[in-house]
Amino acid sequence: MYIVKQIMHFFVENVIN
């Protein structure tokens, strides 16, 4: 899914920050 990938990336960036 496209949206799922976007959300996963956003979540990863949030966790890293």
C-alpha cells in the first residue's frame, strides 16, 4: 500500500527524532 508506506516512514522519523 502507498499510504501505509508513507505512515511507516513518518512513524520512523518521529521515533528517531
